[in-house]
Amino acid sequence: MLTENKRRFAYQVVTTADVDKAAEFIGIDRATADEWLNDPDVQAAIAHDTAAAVAVAGESRETIIARMVNWANADIGDYFEQRPVAPPDPDGNAEPDAGGWFRLKSPGQLTADQRKRIKKIKWTQHGPEIELHDPMRANRDLAEAYAIFENKQEDKRPEDWATQLRELAGEMEKVTSGATD
């Protein structure tokens, strides 16, 4: 079973390329790290993270920023449609409802960008559960990528801030141009 610590360990093994550093980061000894390295679930997680790292390494800065911008615009409301009447009762009668009812859109009704915002779909006893990529994290990552909140910028004049924001808006416009949504 892949526990949260084992998952984090696998990620650290890939990102640091050093088992000792990964073990230290997680707070385990080398013997436990060696044991975990033989766990098939950990091996699968390492293989997955390695493949993902290789794929991302081949992407351009613009592609990565476009993905973060897309995730930053995630809205769960985009995945539902409203019906004007309540679903029929068991006798087949439909009662008008001022608010209507909601149902999940079919995948064919979603744009390519909306599908890319989905992190995970899981079927539960109550139907599908959708998890989107975290828009707040994407916004933080974008802010970090553009060094918007770094302390070293406290010395900037208002004109410098305005210039940086104009450049950021222009770059984001280039990245998102042609996006449907």
C-alpha cells in the first residue's frame, strides 16, 4: 500500500536523485528507505514521477505557464448543467421546480481546457466525484514564477510595479491567446 510518506519518499527520490537525501527529508533511516525501494507501489510511483519529470523537462516555459494559467481558471461550476425541472418521481411525473436541478456534463460537452483542469475522477456510491487541479496553488506558482511577492521587490517604485504587471499581463495574454473558454 502506498502511504503518504512512501509517496513523498518516491517523489523525493526522483527530484533529488539521492536516496539518502530523500530518506532524510521524510525522516526515515537508510534501512527503511532500502525496504521502501523494494516495495512495488513505491517502485511504480518512482517510475511514474520519472516519466512525468522527463515529459515536463521537454516542455517549454510557455507551455508550463499556459497549464498553470489554465488550472488557475478552474471553476467547478463549469462541470454542471442546470435542468429546468426536477427529475421525474417514480410514477413518471415531473414537478416544476423554480431552481431546477443540476447534473454533471458529459465529457463531450467540456472544452479541451476544461478537461485538462480535471485532476481526478472517482466513482462513488453517489455517482462521480471530480477533483480539479487547485487554482489557488496554480496562482501561487504563477506568482512565484513571476516573483510577484518576493521581498526584494519592496524597494520598487510604483512605476516599476506597474511595468512588471503590464509585462505579466502581456505575457499571460500571449500564452492564453486562442484559448477557448
